[in-house]
Amino acid sequence: MSNIGSILDEVSKSQKKDDITNFCVGDTIKVHVRIVEKTAAKKGKMGQKKGKAEVKERVQVFQGIVIRRKGGGISETFTVRKVSYGEGVERIFPLHSPNIVKIEVARQGAVRRAKLYYLRERIGKAAKVKEKKKQAKKT
Amino acid sequence: MFSGLIGRKVGMTQIFGEKGESIPVTLIEAGPCVVLQKKTSAKEGYEAVQLGYEDIKEKKLTKSLKTKFSKIKVKPKRYIREFRVSNPDDYEVGQELKVDIFEEGSFVDVCGTSKGKGFAGVIKRWGFKGGPASHGSRFHRAPGSIGASASPSRVFKGQKLPGQMGHKRVTIQSLKIVKLDKEKNLLAINGAIPGASRQIVIVEKAEKKS
């Protein structure tokens, strides 16, 4: 039998994406998520129901602060937190999920923690993350 | 058609499904297996096919096994298992069976030896509650009373008591084949299977689900 570790690596490699944008904890990012909608599953207004099940695909953007990157390899995930209408919302994405079309870094944050759970208890201005200062090029 | 193979558990990982959901899978390197012997009701009293898996050096064999393999002119195999079939004459000695006897999306039963936990007490082995840790209870992880004195004045059969836990033949039924790699003889099966990685397992077509 060939090496067990190499078989596992190969299979997970085939599932991994190799073009993932580099981002860190504290960054504000835009995650473009592919969403499949079925119209038949939707509740029609005032008893209106469409007979056919239409499958629609669209891309939704979820913008927020990365508060955690967890795990490694194929099972790595990251958590994005945003405050929406005064309510905190957190979404966990698998890093290699095929449903993620792309990830954009909107703003780089300067943080001193690997996990930003402290943001959950803060409200308003206190829940902000400082922007990372661009390093001056050394000559 | 024939429905079983000997294989080896590779380990667990995850793959993404069609909708982008992540599916936990166990990889099994199943086969290729070689038919070593046919057993018929006329001769042995039952119908079965004997399969061999994984090559082994000839010098490691005992004399009786050496003659067995040299008679049928098959490379010596390390693992030999039997599978019941309805008609053994469909197969030939020396025939190779590969992972393509299964289909993607169909269900299988996987049989292996579970991880040994050693001599375990009733809390670990049977999920007993146990007593309070403190307040002078003096009853912590013991099984408690196993039978009353006057009636029934004996211990019932099957009473749950400490003993060997694990390292036992375990079958998990109706596991879905998520992916199948014919070139590498790999099966990706949804969910967990008994035993540690590198362990020998038997993969058979599911009895209760197709």
C-alpha cells in the first residue's frame, strides 16, 4: 500500500482552491457568496404561487470584520462579523468552499489578537478596529 | 453481481458536494482483490468465494499457504477473507475484482475492528451515571448493586459490568459512497467507520439500502 498520508493529501488537494486572497484577522473583507434560489420554495405573497421551480443563481456580498481563522488544510474556516441594523451577525465560511466566488480585502486592520471575540461585547465606536498603517519602505 | 471487497481504511477528510456543502468522508483503499478459491455446497456445504488482498513475500508464508498459492498460480496475498455468494461458478480462480463493482451514490456496509479501549469501567463502557464526587458520598464510579438478596437472589444474565471495551468486530450499515476513484482504487464514504487508520476493513454492498 502506498503512503497513507500522501493519499489523504492528494484528495484534499483536489478539493482545495489555490487562488485564495490573502487576508488576516482584523481585516474588513467582502465575501462574494454564490446563492442558489428556488422560486417554488419561496412563499408567494397573497397566495400567489408560481408553479415551476426556477433555479436562480446570484452572488451576494457579505462585508464585515474577520474575527477568527480556524483549522487548517481543507477544513479551514473563517468567521466574519458585521453589525446589521444594530444586531451583530456572524457568518462562518469554509475557506475552500466552492460557494465563495471571491474575497476582497476592503481595509486592513491592526490587531494584537488572533481571535477578536472581544468585539462581541462592544457597541458602536468601541467595536472598531484600527487601520493598519502602511509600512514605510526600508531603503 | 458480486458485492464485497477487502480494503484498508486510509483516514478521514472532507470534500465539497454539488451545492457547496462540505461532506465528511472516510477514504478506503479497497481492492484489487483476487479470487483464491470457490466454495460450493457440493464440496464445502455452503457457497462462498475466497478473496485475497495485498501482496506478501513468499518466504513469509507457511508451507500450507505456499502450496495453496502455487497451485492456483496467484501471487501470495496477506489477507484472506470469505464472502457468501449465491453462485460461485460466476467467478474464476485468479480473477481480479476491483473497486468498480461499486457505484457512486450507492450504499455499502463497512465492517472492521473498533479501536480498543482496554478494560473499562461501567461509566465509560455503558454510560452509567456514577455518584457525586464529594460531600462524603464514597460512591464514585462503581457499578452499584447488581442484584438484590432475597429476590431474585442471583445476578441476571447480561448485567452490564466492567470489562473489555472496543477491539471488537463492528459493522456500520448503509453508508453512502460519495466518490469513487477507479484508478487509485479509492472509495470516499460519507461518515465514519470503525477502527484506526491503516486497518483492514470489509466493504460490502448494503444489506438494507441500495
